Amino acid sequence: MSTSLWSSFFPPPVRIALAYVLIAGLWIYFSDRLLLQLTNNQHQLARMATYKGLLFVLVTAGGLLLLLKKALARERQAGSAWHRSEETYRTLFEDNPQPMWVYDRESLAFLAVNDAAVSHYGYSRSEFLAMTVKDIRPAGEVAAQLENVAAVSRGIDKGGVWSHRKKDGCLISVDITSHTLVFNGRDAELVLASDVTATCQIEAQLQLRNRAMEASSNGILISSTRASGMPIIYVNQAFERMSGYAAAEILGRHLAFLGGDDSAQKGLVDIVGALHLGHAAEAVVRCARKDGSPLWIEFSVAPVRDADGTISHFVSAVNDVTERKNYEEQLEHQANHDALTGLANRNLFADRLRQSMIYARRSGRLIAVLLLDLDRFKVINDSLGHRHGDELLRQVGERLGHCVRSGDTVARLGGDEFVITLAEVAESDDIAQVTRKVTEALAMPLLVAERSLQITASIGISIFPQDSDDGETLIRNADIAMYQAKQAGGGTFRFFAREMNQRMQETMEMEADLRRALVRGELELHYQPKVDLVSGAVTGCEALLRWKHPERGMIAPQLFIPLAEETGLIVPIGQWVLRTACLEARSWQDRGLPPLVVAVNLSARQFRQPDLLATVMQTLLETELSPHVLELELTESMIVDNPEAAATTMHKLRILGVRLALDDFGTGYSSLNYLRRFPVDALKIDQSFIADVATDRGGAAVVNSVIAIAHSLGLEAVAEGVETVEQLYFLRGCHCNTLQGYLYSKPLPAGEFVALATSGRRLEW
Ligand code: C2E
Ligand code: CA
Ligand code: CA
């Protein structure tokens, strides 16, 4: 049995009593036996019994006294301990820096308050003791307080955060801890109240700010500098609405993503720069909403530093300024554009011209100013009425807009006067080309008021820098030139510079002559033989165009083919060449010549003609020529413009049975890729390389490798412009297949070519 169980069963007084009864019983039993042994004398026995009784009483009394003394000592000890703990509690209560009080659970009256409560709440002790706990609560919350009191008395809630009112009316938040006790015989509650007003205020403020950020109509984004890539870690609802992106699509990304494709825009560069340099910045940035529509935002980004001054975050406040921007753009457009045609106005035109001149000075290119004035517009306007006159101007503006490239400007200066600036012109011939395009565009009838109108314009052209390097003078000079065009009867153009006019004049005359040349039969074909480098025999020829001008004599193709190309005359001329070459080849066969392959040069424009295939097929049918003896020569530059379309056309021509050769090989792109992708039969090595083979080792290497490439692809290698025996030897050494050049023969008129071919003369070495 354990000691504790023993002591709980027999408390000390019971133990003492039990011991006493046991000792007394033993004493009576043994003392009587002892007495009986000592004597039989009754008298003596009685006396000794009396002594024995006395001794017993004395011992008992002594024991009792001892016990009493011990109990008293214990009592005294207990009393001082109680005193000490009461002291401790009192100190804890009185000197506690936190307000404490005791209140009656029944009446809720304060029973005791400490100094801290008095000083914190501002009530004196006596005022406190005259109040109940209800009196320090704000009126509205008393019910809740009572509820709490009830809860406390049920022992389920011992506190919480409550509002109290101090004597000066100030409300404070206190965190209550309470403890039930008996105080002066009454059921009471001991309360420790710690003031948490400051903490609550911080929390409340944080909450308020949070709510303010959420409720703000401005977009707010927070980026963290602590994570790599400065991700956005917060975005408010306003920004979600503004951008169309959900928060989840924005969080984790860098602010720069807002710029979409246009990450180089200045505003965004400023913002991103500020993030990296750690300073504040403001900018207007063009973003894209999630649906792709433009969103202009006014950005202001500012760094947020932590306690030790390092930047931990950046807060960006953004404002949707799309409407304002649109309005500004609209205003700007109105200020810079002509309301009737939507074209640039004089303002914007002057501005663009200035800009173009800055660029042109750097690039060394030319700028052309074309001043257009419609001929007889006043008459048209008066007869049609102004409304229709306006409609006509609108249509003219639209047509002019289609004649220029994106860097050029078309403006309406007022009335029927238009101006075009061609920025970045490489050479003056390009100006003539645009001028021609403009004239052609205006020459097509316009439909106004259900009437078809034919209009013309007088165009004056000045060129920067040769006619002036100042904008105003350029316009004035263009105006002078325009006046000359008017003087010449309108419907034409004049350059300010005389020599330009002369050149234009010549070109125009040549164009007119060329148109006539076809009709008058001034064109003819010469044929240059192609010789096999093994047998030395003629295997074919190249048809080369010649123009026998009645006054100017023979004109070289380089002089008129570019003009024919530009004017589109090359198409009918090209058809004539093809037809003539096929007819000729047919007649050679009829005369019993061996089947010679005749090569015809195609121009770029011809090659792009959608009906090229039909034309070739029809020509072959009409001339009854076998397609295998027709070869078409193309250049790489025709192919690279639109490789897919070119490949399709070439495949179709090959299916017809026509041979294809790549002309001037080596001067263009000479990409092996092209060679593989395009179905050709022969490579014609450009004469510039052949000229070099005997003198220049680099040139020889090029020719050698071109021939090797041709052979590795199963193509025929043709050397053009072979003039010397050295070249011939070199080419033979490289196993070149075919030779064409003055060494064997110049291009010959048809009759002479037939004579040569029938003579059977071989190339000798
Ligand atoms: P191309 O197709 O490279 O024609 C070869 C040119 O080299 C021809 O000049 C020819 O006369 C010249 N030639 C031939 N052998 C020699 C030689 O040994 N030495 C030198 N120095 N030259 C030689 P051509 O006939 O003046 O033709 C020039 C260009 O005009 C041709 O160059 C071709 O691109 C174009 N062309 C000629 N006829 C036509 C045609 O009917 N239609 C098209 N679209 N272009 C043509
Ligand atoms: Ca050629
Ligand atoms: Ca050539």
C-alpha cells in the first residue's frame, strides 16, 4: 500500500488516536500483569494501581500537550504563508502595469481596481468603485457585454477583444483575460485588460488600405524585386477589368508584358528602365487588352523600400487613358488631315517633307515633290455642282494614295491641288515611273454622279537636293514646273530641272517609238549559235532582240528592254519574240536542218503574266513546233521574288516539255537551294565570270565549281560570252558542255544563222 493511500485513509488525528488507544490497551494489560507478579497484597495493589492511573493520566496529558503545541506551531506557520501569498497576489494586482480589476458577477459592480486601471482609464478609484463594468463600455455594445458576462459565468468564454470608453470619452480596444474567484465572500471575476488599440488600428488600417486598393478605379499592380524576373505579385480588380486579363494570367509576369508586341515603345522602355534603376517613373504606354484591342495606360511606378532601405517592391498605379488618347489622336488627325479626302494637309505635308529631308541627307537618296493640279476642274465643278466636285476630289485622293509606297506622303493642299512626296528615291528614273503610275491612275474614268468622267492633271516635279535643299523652295519649284505642264496643254508633267525634262522627253519619245516599232516591224531577232564543247557542232541558238530604229539605227536591247519592262510593252514584245523564234525554228526543221534548240529570254514581267503558260502552249501549237526544241531563259531574280509561284509556273512549263535555263548564273543569289527546288535543265554561267577565267584564279575557281555543281545536279553547263581560245581550253578542262560567244559567232540575222548552221562548220581547236 502506498504512503499516499495510507495517509489518505488515516489522517493524522485518527492516526494519533489509534496509537493512543493501542498504547493505553497495552499499558493496562502489561501493567496489571506486572503488578500481580510483584505482589499479592491487596492494599499494595490498590496503591500501585492509583500510581499507574496517575502515570497514565500524566503521560496522556503530556502527549496531548505535545500534540497541541505541534498543531499550534503548524497553525502559526500556515498563517504566515497565507499572509505571504496574499501579499504576492496584492502586489501582482496593485503593481501590475496592465489595468486590472475585480467585479461582482452578480451586480457587475467594480469591487477593486489597480493603479494601472485608474491611470489608463482616467477614472479615480472611488469613481471606479461606484460604477459597474457596463459603464466603461460603449452604449451600443453593452448587450454584447452582458452576453459575454453570461458566457463567462457559464465558464465557456474568459475574454476577447472589447471596446472600452475611457473617462475622456476615447474608445480603446482591450484584450480581456478574466478569472473567476471569490472576493470578500462574493462571486467575482478578476480581469486583466491589455490595451491593443494600436495593433487593432494597424490591422484596421491595413484592411482599409486593402479594401481601398481593391475598390480603386485605378489599376494597381505590385511587382516584387525579391524574386527573379521581378514578377507581378498583386493586381487589383480595376486592372483586371481594364485589361481583360484575369489576375492569374498577370501574376508572375514582368510588367513589360503589358506592352505586347511593342516592347520597344518609349513609354515602356522608361518604365522598365525605372524598375532596373530603382527610381519612380511616369509614362503613357500603349498596351493591348486580352482581346487585342488597344489600351492606353498612364503608368506611374514607384519603389517601395523595406526597413533597411532596400527596394522590396514597386507599386504601379495605372489609369486607362484610351479615350483621351483616341480623342487626342482624333484632334491631331483633324489638325493634320484634310477633312474632305482624309489625306495629309499642308501642315503634315510640310512636316513629313522636313523629316524626309533629314533622312535623305543621311542616306544620300533623293526626294521628289510632285505637285498636281487637275485640269479644267473649275469647269467640271461648276457643271456637276460642288457636292459632286467634292466626290471627284475624294476619288482622286484615293487613287493617288494607291500610287505610292508607305513611306511616301499624299496631301491635298486645297482646292484641286494635290502634292506627293516620294521619300527615299534611289534614282531619278524611279520618279518617272511613279509619275507614269499617277498619270495612268488618273487616266482611268471616274464615276461621279452616275457619269463617267475623264480627268487629267498637270504635274510639276522638283527633286531634293538638286533643285533645292529647302522645303519651301522645293514646292515653289514644283509649282513652276506644274505651270509649264499646264502651258503644254495639261495632262502631262514637267520637271523643274531642264535636263531632267530633256531626259524624260527622250524616254517618252522612245516609249512612243517602241509602241510603233512592233506595228511597223522594226524589231527583229538575231540568233547566236550554241556549240557543243565535245563535238564542236552547233546544237542550238539564243534568240536576241534587235530594234532597227528608222533614224537612230540599231538600238541595243539593254537600252529599250528596261523601258519596255516599265511600260508593260514587254508583254506584247515578248510574245512577238516567242512567236517569231518558234516560227523560225519550225522553218529550219522544214528546211531539213538538224533539230536545233532555240532559246528565248523571258523578262520578269512576262514570267509573272498569269497567261504565260497558255501563251507558250498556244504559240507552240500554232507554229507546230515540238516543245523539246524550245528553251526559256529565266534569271534568278525572277524566281526569288515569289519562289512558290515561280516553282509552280516552272513545273507546268516543264510538263509541257519546254526546257528551262537559268541565265546569268552567278550574278544573283546563286543559292543551291534554288537549284534543287526549281526544275531547270541548264545553267548559263554569266559572261563576267568567263571573262575572268584566263586571268583571275578566283574567277576560274568559280566557273569550275559552278560546272561541277551543274553536273552533280544533272544539269547542262553553258558558258556565255566566250571570246578567247584560252577560255575555251579552260572550259574544256572543266568539262563544260556548251559554249556561246564571239569565239564561234556573234548573234546573226536569221538568214546568216541558217547559212552557218547548214555549212556544218565546227568549232575547232
Ligand atoms: P543575255 O541573255 O545574257 O544575252 C547575252 C548577251 O551577250 C547578248 O547581248 C549577246 O550579244 C552578248 N554576247 C554573246 N556572246 C558574247 C561575247 O563573246 N562577248 C560579249 N561581250 N558579248 C557577247 P545582247 O544581244 O545585247 O542582249 C543583251 C541582253 O538583253 C540579253 O542578255 C538579254 O538579257 C536581253 N535580251 C535580249 N533579247 C531579249 C529578248 O528577246 N527578250 C528579253 N526579255 N530580253 C532580251
Ligand atoms: Ca540570255
Ligand atoms: Ca546571259
